Amino acid sequence: MDLINTYKTFLDRGKTERECVSVSLELAEKAGFRDISKYDSLKTGDKVYIVNKDKSLALFIIGRKSLQDGINFVTAHIDSPRLDLKMKPVYEKDGIVYLNTHYYGGIKKYQWVTMPLALHGVVFRKDGSRADICIGEDEEGPSFCISDILPHMAQDQMKKGASEFIDGENLDIVAGLNLKGDEKEGGKNEILRIIEKEYKIKEEDFISAEIEVVPAGKSRSLGFDSSMVMAYGQDDRVCAYTALQALLDSSCDLETTACTLLVDKEEIGSVGATGMDSEMLPNMVSEIMDKAGEYSSLALRRCLRNSHMLSSDVTAAFDPLNGDLYDKMNASFMSKGVSFEKYTGSRGKSGSSDACPEFIAKLRKTLDDAGVVYQMNEMSKVDVGGGGTIAKFAAFYGMDVIDCGVCVLSMHSPWEITAAKDIESAYSAYKAFFTI
């Protein structure tokens, strides 16, 4: 249970991408990893990391073989569905002060109303100074929520489809009241005064802010038997943490260079400078190859082509109350081990990569030899739907890649559910993979 307890602490401390990177670096440096700028050259056994814009992170243990022979990557994303504050968030309407939001990633909007919410993020002022924000986690301090209408007046609302219950523009946070009567925007001005006094943030500073709205509260053990974890952001921080810890616990005497890569923006298509659909990966590997004295354009291409990757992303756990959505023979079951998906995508495998059977056979032997419990699955029935992962972006370079992660109940909801045994299995699988 030590792994599960430290995992829950990781979740509680890392509710945003920046927080995940910060916590991961703290753990990595305790394990002997150093920033690449601290090295003049790299040799076998060196532990090195590269940070990209404080929102993605690569950690390497340099192996005995040439980097041109490839790297064993375990790659997870550290962004999760949420709400973001808009650039001009504070407004007042009929005596109530709100924070205006824009949702991020695939959410069921109705799940986010009438529950405690917290603000996590960072604000950069014009003078270059920075303010880190975490408001709503302290039970004695301020908290936030999104209001909803009472059932007595919801006749028209209840006739709508679930996707129409709450309009996206109405997912706004209740932040205060106008306590000064009919004074124009007196409530807004008072809230802005409090924000400036308490957090040294002016209204115009929100223009250069990155503030995420997430469920307030700590991760919890779930069930009378404590066999599960209930927490926000397990998609995909359950795979990020196990991949990180597996590398930190790995030997420095590896045949092949090993890398845990934590990336951003998967929930919106892996776009941007911190997502996988960018030059981030080849740029990071180029830095490593340069310090190892192996860099050339051709050597980089050979390295990526000869690499192997576990795209460590979660999958849907079989839900007995909605079993007709799954092909039960090919579903992923809670507490049956880490899950491998040969392909993801939707319907006709659209938007996926398709792992080579030769690579899968190699993985089977490695995991069986290590005594790792695992299962093979598809997310749902063929015509029901599906989802994409970062696997296709790795496959672009010609490397072997397969999706491998923990199955999740209530995926993309504010509080997701995983099984402790599957978390432990994922850790063991990733650690074994680094020895291939």
C-alpha cells in the first residue's frame, strides 16, 4: 500500500500540469536526477531530466547501448479535463459575482455543478513576477461552486438531453455577493479588492494568468475494503505517477536508455509546444544525444525509429451497470492488471496507431518473465465510440508503440475510480519494460 499512499499524495499535490512537473522534479532530484544543464557530457548510468515550459518533463537513465539503437519510452499525459478561467473572468450579474470559465477537454458539463471547486494556477505580472495560486483546498478558507436551479423550477431543463442541461457559457463560478446594495458593480469591485489584497493580483493580471478550476478535496480510498482510489485527475496521472516511480526505482545499469516522458495537452489533441504533436520529443532527444556525443540528423532519426514506447494512458473499465456498451470478451476489468490496447481510435480504428504483433510478443515475454499481471482490451463495442491517445504521434517516427495503462470507472468525471491492484500492476509493467 506504500505505492498507493504515495500515489494519492502525488494526486493531491499535482492537480495541474505545472504542479505535476514540480512534484515530479522534487521526487526525481531526491533520486539523483539532475537538469541537463548540469552535465557537460553524458555516460552510462547518468540520470538526467529536461523541463519544457514547466508543463512537460522528460527523465532519462542513460543505458550501455548507443542511443542510435533506440530508447525505451514510457509516456503519459499530465493534463486532465477541467475548467479554465477566461482572460477577463470577474463579472457581476444582479448582485452575484462570478468567475467566467471555458471548459477544457471532454467533460459532462452537468457533473461540475453544485460541488466544491478550487482554483489552482499561476499568474505572471507585467514586471515578470509570479504568483502561484491555490485557493479552495483549505476547509477554513474560501471555496467555490457552480450553481444550478432547483428541481421545483426545472421542468424545462429536465426535458433536455444531458449535453444541454448546462450551457457551457453558464459554467461560471460563484465568487461573491454585492453586499453594498444597489451600488453599480460594488460586488465585483469588492471581490477584486480582496484578490489584490490577499494575492497581490490586479484585474489586468488575469490576462497573463493560467488558472484552472478543479474539484476541491483530497483523493480517497474507496470501498469497505479500500480496494480502490477515488480522485480527480487519474486520467492520466495514474499512469504518469507509476511511470515516474518505475523509472526512479530502476537500476542505473540498463542496457537501453530509459525515459519517462510526461506531456501536456493530450485532452485537446496533443497540440501546442508542450504536447506530443510538436517538435518537443525530437528536441529533447537531440539534447541528450548531443551531450552523449552522438548527435547528427541521421543519428536522431535512427534513435527514434529504433525506439519502443508504452503510450501509458488509461482505458475504460468494464461497467456492469452499462455492460451493453462493451464487448465483454475484449473489455478491461478492474483489479485484473494493467491493460494493453493494440489500437484505440473510434469505429474503424480512426485516429489510432495499430501496434505490431512482433512488438506485442516481445512485451508478453518480458511481462510474463517478470510475473506481471496484465490484460488486453478494447475500450468499447466497435460502433459505440472510442478515443485517441498519444500513440499515433510516437508511431509517426517509426517506433514501436502500444497503449498500456490503468482502467478507470467514471473516466473524465470530477471523481474517477481506479483499482489499487491495477496501479501496482502498471508500476511493475513499466519497470519491467525499461529492462527490454
